[in-house]
Amino acid sequence: MPALTGLRVVDLTRILAGPFCTQWLADHGAEVIKVEPPQGDDTRAWGPPFDPASGAASYFMGVNRNKRGIALDLRREDGRAVLRRLLAGADVLIDNFKSGSMEAWGLGHETLQAEFPRLVQCRVTGFGADGPLGGLPGYDAVVQAQAGLMSVNGPESGEPTRLGIPLVDISVGMSSAIGILMALRERDVSGQGQFLDMTLYDAAVSILFPYGANYMMGGPVPKPVGNAHPNISPYETFPTRSVPIFVAAANDSQYRRLCEVLACPELAADPRFVTGPKRNGRREELAALLRPLMAVWDGEELAQALMAAGVPAGPVMDVPGVLDHPHTAHRGMVVEIDGFRTLGNPIRMSRTPAETGARRPPVFGQDTRAVLAEAGYTPEEIEALLTAGAAFAAPS
């Protein structure tokens, strides 16, 4: 059985950070009840492409598998009453409403903690509820800019550049999953739930590495260095006669072995490059000497030769190449669920593996009737809630 079997999570989140967190929990056995607003999760329409079976966009489909889906209008008192009924049997509540929204509905964390003392509550916001930026909305790219990530990304001497993947959302999603599990572990000791105040800003600042560490130890203001590394050389991409490769010769031994493969012993012995600090101080000069030596190689063959010699290296792959790669298949990192392909879960446990292929992402409101019935509502009460617009089993 998966590791989180028996854990019940009520998920009020939408977009990416919260759904990413709860999908990981669901993959490992948690029962996740995704509660959508009447208009649905925004990302259902963030396409193309769209899933032919459900009509939902790939953005939604990619982070909502293995969840049961219901829809409630939490602006209504009877909708909030349904949520409270669900929370009575839940271990975790996670939301990513703007700061103050849950409090305005009478669902603030202190209120819920008093009603459900064992409940672990996790809130994901942009900046938190207080402080100079408190209460402001947070979006991945905006926080990348405000937290310094863009300032160190992009071509050397180029303008600050957004990371191609929404790393801030993903990072706070991962951090939230870890925090929830920490709180559940502590609950085993204290018997009490607690509130997790998770923000995109905090997550982004926490991963500002090594640039933050460099600067706080007296280094210069960090700037973009392209594909190079601010502390290590050679540690960047190099062109070959086929595909570019990334070489990560992170220590003196790996640098010497790189020179052996490239048949340039004079560079290995050159006093300008014999130690890591010396190489890093002459990073551009060294790269200029290495480029023509690599340009005559086939990229795949060079990467294999370097890896065989103990020098980390790999070809720069495009997305189709990665998804179709035999090692991706071997590691189970592409999952198929009833004809729907999606990315796998990287947490591999020996006795309690993830069940990534158990359930397709829910169609809007598909489980509303079943979940309400399990919560004790009669068929007549369920229909009354649907008629009143407190709950939804289909798009309104």
C-alpha cells in the first residue's frame, strides 16, 4: 500500500503550486478531494493543447491526477457548511486564496483550529498576510523578478530572464508537501494540528543559491553568467559537430580527466588552470581553449566518453527527446492513464511505491454527489445543494 494511505486531504487550491503539492501526496496514497469553485480551476482553460476526453487543458491535466473532484461555492453559507462537514473527517486542508479570503468567509486558521484541533492547515500565498509586501498577489514570474532569480538568469551580460519553467510555483509546492508531512509527524507526538504559512517569495529566496551565499560572504553583486557557473569551471555548455553538451568538471581530478579525453595534456598542466579557483578566475579564457577541441566530436559520443572517464557530461536534449528516452521509460517517469500521458513521480520507495496511474484528473464536479453522500448527505439534501448553487456536479 502507498505510504500515505488513510490520509485525507481537502484541497482548495488551483493553478499550480497547490495542485503540484497535492498531486504528489495523492500519488503516494492520500485521498485528495479537490474542491473547485463554480467556474472551475483556471488552468482547465489554459490551452491548447486540450485533452480530447475531458476538454481540460494539459496545464490542468498535468498536476491533478489521482484526485477526486467536487465543486462548491464557498461564498455561500451552505457551501461553507459542506466544507466544514468534509473537514470533520480530514487530516489536511490546503488553500491558496488571497490573504484574508478564508477569514472573510469565517474559515480563518484560528477558527478552524478551534473547530478541528487535529487539522493541519497549509496556506500558499504570494508574500504572506503581513510585512511590506503582505497581502499582495503572487505569480510565479513576478516573484522570480522580485526575489532575484531573474537577475542571475539569462545570457552573460544580457538582460534578466525568466526561468523557462515555473520554478517558484513548483518549489513552494514541493516545500508545502514537505511541511505538511512534518506537521503530520509532529501531530503524532502532540496530537495537535498547526498552520503552515507558505509563500512563493520565501520559496524563491530559499533557492537563490549559490548567488545569495556568494554575495553574503563578500562576493560581488551576482549577474547572469549564461550557462556557466559562478563558482566552478569548466561547468557549461560546449558546441560539438552535432548536439551541444554540458560538461561539469567540478574538481581538479575531473578537469584532468577531461583533458585526457580531449588529448590536451598541456591544458591539464598549465599553471593558469591547475586548481579550481584559478580555472574559475579565467573561465572565459579556458572555455575558449576547450571549444575547438570539443567542436570536432559528435556530442553524444563525447558525452559518453567523458562519463566513462568519470567526468559528468550530457547532451542538451529537447523535450521530445527526454520523454521518449529509454531511461525515462525505465525510471517510470512517463505515466499513461487510460490513454492520457503525463509525467511521473520522482519519489521512489522500496516497499510503498507511488501509484501514479490510478486515476485520471477529475472532470469538473465528477465526484460531487459521491463525496457528499460519503459525508452523510441524503440524496434529497444533495439535490437541494446542487439546485441552490452551493455545490456543482457539472459546469454552471
